[in-house]
Amino acid sequence: MNSIRLPAWLTEMASKGGNAAAAPIIIILLLSMMILPLPAFVLDVFFSFNIALSVIVLLTALYTVKPLDFMAFPAILLVSTMLRLSLNVASTRVVLTEGHTGTAAAGKVIEAFGHFLIGGNFTVGIVVFIILTIINFTVVTKGAGRIAEVGARFALDAMPGKQMAIDADLNAGLIGEAEAKKRRSETAQEAEFYGAMDGASKYVRGDAVAGIMVTVINIVGGLIVGVVQHDMGFADALKNYTLLAIGDGLVAQIPSLIISTAAGMVVSRVASDQDIGAQLVGQLFAKPEVLYITAAIIGGMGLIPGMPNMVFILLASLLAGSAYLVSKKARIIRETAALGGSPAAGGAADPAATTSPEQEEASWQDIQPVDTLGLEVGYRLIPLVDKGQGGELLKRIKGIRKKFAQEVGFLAPPVHIRDNLELKPSAYRITLKGVEVGSGEALSGQFLAINPGMAIGTLPGLVTTDPAFGLPATWIDASLRDQAQSMGFTVVDAGTVVATHLNHLITTHAAELLGRLEVQALLDHLTKETPKLVEDLVPKVVSLSTLQKVLQNLLVEGVHIRDMRTIIESLSEHAHQNADPSDLTAVVRVALGRAIVQQLFPGTNELSVMTLDNRLERLLLQALGNGGDGAGIEPGLADTIAQSASNAAQQQEALGLTPVLLVPAQLRTLLARFLRRALPQLKVLSHAEIPESKTIRVTSLVGAPG
């Protein structure tokens, strides 16, 4: 006998349990109630369930600590609204078809609510029903919808700042990756929740309007059906159908009012670690002064002739007694805390329970790590670093690090980005190991027109300077971008300004970014290809700190360290004879000579350089021989060298050439260190670093007379 195979979707639903099937079953039942006729008993069951559901929702909202603890609330609003509308349709069918038989035609629930509200007076019943509906529609539901709308707007506006705060805590090591992921998810869910509440509140408002219309239709339709089709008297028809219509509307509106109140409580509460009940009791009755003043005012009103004196005086007495108890409890807590005890422990000392944060001992947890590279932005620049708002700066920073690694030869530390309210709204600051190394302003939505020296004319806008290279520039509107480019300006957006400045500073401070961790990572990477080469050098011949110093010396002078194999081989060959980092740096520079020259003179065999005058060269060699490290250079001679080198470098730059000074190998380290601070753009090479295939052309002499 063949076995019966269930469909795959049904098998999967069964394996997940009843929860997966609950939602489809509820929707099918709601649609069925609108189409299929229901007996009076079934209507009683569903009306009772609707009231119970609204009470459950209200109590759940009261005991909710955070809105996200009740994330299903928007969906519950929709389902409960559809349930009420389906019951209205089903009860209308029963009222119009069976209403002529009596007031119990649509079930006991509708009849009981109708008798309770009308009380024998149809006019009073209709007025009370309309008042309940207006309260639900214009006060509770409208207010809750407005709060949800504003909450959704503020939640979306605050999302970038919250995300950056989470990233800052993660980068600082205050939280782990799992906690950061959880917080990001909660931030996104909060915005989605308020947005869903804003939309779901429209269902409840529509339900209130539909309740009035359905009630009017039931009364009018019932009169027509009762008088015309069932030959009832007008008074009897009015009595039956009005009671049934008001009872039906009341059974629907009371749960609607309860759920609307729950919605208002959920969206209007301020997040804390207490539920709404605890907040009300703890904050409304926490100050005895307020209770005493209120008791005095109520007691005074109770003394006025004609007032219900007993009620006012009784209420004033209760308030005064409550104020006395609150003040007595607060005094006991203060006295116990002053003695170092705990009220719960009967006055026994409990230092852990009474120690304030200011009295806690300092610990190693109070020391926060310093970010190697940091970027702080004002609040107007947050869109530049927020993916949700189309910010491209994060992608550009990743590109900067990748390009830096490919060109310079090691991976720079990640850039930790955070907002800083102490900065100007459009300002930013770049920090290196917690110390500011660069700052500037970037106007989001505008473009920076930079004058590279060949631009013609001026542009309207905020005149400034390029933060990266100090060139004259102007912030212009986007509409002037094409005009500025046609005039010879280099036009970049605000994100590019920040990225260029960051790239320039990373390149300038590359030596400081190369720590021991980066050097070890370089060696580990090289070990994968040539393990024996690394093992023979570190730590057998040179220490890791010596290798780090040599690499830093190269980076200080702008020499890339991509060719680590040549660097390691050169050190392995010469480190046995001399372990001084400066001497080893000179040896490595000779080995890297071809790469250094190509970096300074790309695509040419003729090197246009500056050299020293013969007499100055002899003086420096003599001074180096006497002082050992150049300490014998006279101050007057040092000023002359600096001024002459500056003039020669300016002439080189005016000719469009790279300012390079060619000196003997003995003088290269001395002059490079001496001229680096005054002329950072000047590069000093030794004769030993020039490949034999290159042709040298001397353009000027440093230190020549005149």
C-alpha cells in the first residue's frame, strides 16, 4: 500500500510547530468571518476573545520596559483591527437577518452591552457611543500616531550618531564584536518599530471612523429591513435595531479604545530599566514636598462652603500621610547610608552596596587604549561617514589604506572614526596616537576649487586654503563646478578633501605608523615565501627593534619598503660587521638605489640634480672628520647651507624638477638630517645610490659664491 506524501511546505510547517501555522490560520479565519455566516454563540465567543486580547495587549504594554520588548505590537494592531472589522461584518449580517426576532438575535454579548449602555434611553446611548468613538479617534489614536511619527523621525536622525558611538566603543575595546552587532541591530529595529507604529496607528483611526459608519448603517438598514420586510412597527424596529447596533459598536469600540491606549503608552514612554507602573509610582509620588503642598491645597478647598467637605478633607489626609511616610523612608535611607549600612540588612555594614562610583578604586580597566589613527568629525560631516546616507568617505579610506600598502610596503593601522561635538559643525580633526596632526573644515554639499597655480580669475564663495598642501582655494556651490574647471581650478568634493588630507598625513607620518606589530607582520608575510631568509636574519643577526629602526629611517626620508627581500638580504650581508641602525640604513639605501631613483625620477635616464660647491664640500668633510657627527659645523656655515639649499630647491621647483641634492656618501646622512626640518621636500642622495645607467646633469651648486 502506497504511503501518502504531504507537500513539502506542509511538512516544513509541521516540523516548526504550531507557531509557524498560527499567522496563516488567523488570516484565513478573519477572511472567513467576513464571508461565512456565524451563529450567535460563535459571535459571543469571538467578541469575548476580542475583549480579552485587548486587555492582554494593554497589560503587556504596561509591563514593557523598552519598546523593542514588544516589537510585535504593530502587527498586533493590524490583526486586532482586522478582527474587529470582521466581527462587525459578521454581526451586521446577523443583525439585519435575525434582528426582527429580538434583541438576543446577535448573541448575549451584544445584547448585554446594548442594555448596559442604553439603559432604556436610545438618545443617551447614541450620544455616549459617539463620545467614546470621538475620544478614541481624536485624542488617544491621533496622539499616539503623532508621537510615533515624531519618534520615527528622531530615531532615523539619531541613527548615524548611535552607529558611530557603537563603532567608537568597539574600536576602544569597551565592547566586543557580538555586542556591537547586537546594538546595531537594536538601533535599526528601533527606527523600524517607530515607523511601523506610525503606519499601524492609521489602521486604528480608520477603525474608529468605520465603527461610526457601521453603527449608522446598522440602524438605518435595520429599520428598513424590519419595517419593510418583516412588517414590524417603527417603534419596535427602532428599539431592536438601535439596541443591537449600539451594542455591536460598543463591543468593537471598547477593545479599540483599550488597544489605542496601549499604543500611546508604548510610544510615549521614555526608555529606562523600569516598567510604566514603577515609573509612575517612583516619580509621581517620590517628593514629599509635592504631596504636602497638594494636601494643603485640597484641604483648603474642602473648607469652602458648598464643597463636598468630607471627600476633600479625606483626600488631603491621605496625601499628607503618604508624604510623611515617603519623607520618613528617605530619612532612614540617608541615615543608614551615612553609617555605612544597608536598610535591607537592618543597618549592617555593606560597603559594596553603598560605595558610589566616585569612591571606587581605580583599576586597569579605567585605562583606555589610544587609537593609532583617528578621524573626528563635526555633526554636519556625519553624512560623509554614514553608509546609510550615501557617505563615500569610508570606502575612500579603505582605498587609501590599500593604496598605501601597495606603494609604501606595509599596512597602515585602521582609522577609527567618531563624531566630536566639541568641534565646529563642519570641522574635522586627524589624530596620531591621540595627538592632533591635522585639522580642517569641509562644507558638506559644496565643492573645493583649488588653484594649482595656473587658474585664471576668481570664484564667489568662502576663500580658504587646501588643508593638505596649503594651496589657495575657495568653497563653491555645485552649480559653479563646471565653470571652475574651465578656469583651471581643481574641483573636489568635501569627502575627497578629507580623504586627501588623511592620505597626505598618513604618508608623511609613515615612520611613526610602523610599529613592532607591523614589522612582525611584514616578517610573517615574507616568511611564507622565503622562510630561511628571515630565520637567518631575525633574531640571529639583528634584533626586531634594529630592523624596525632601519625601516623607520627609510620611511622618514620617503623611501618605500616594498622590496623587503632586498632589504633583508642587504642586512644579512652587512649586519655582521656593523649593527648601528644609521650605518645599516646607508647600506640598505645603496641596495635600493635603483628603486629610490625611479621613485624620484620616473621615466627618465637623465637626473637633474643639485650638488655642493667644491669648497663647501671640503669644509663639510673636514667638519665631519673633526666632530664625528657633524657637530663641528659652525652656526654661520649652517645658516649659509640652509639658505643656499632653499634657494636652489626653489629654482628646481620653478623649472618643474624634483629638488634632489647629490652629495658624497660620507655627507648624505648628515645633510639629510640637517636639511629635513627646514626643507622637507628636498631629497638627499649619495653618489653610491645612483645606478651606473643613469646620466647626471647638475643644474645648480649649493654654497657657490654669489
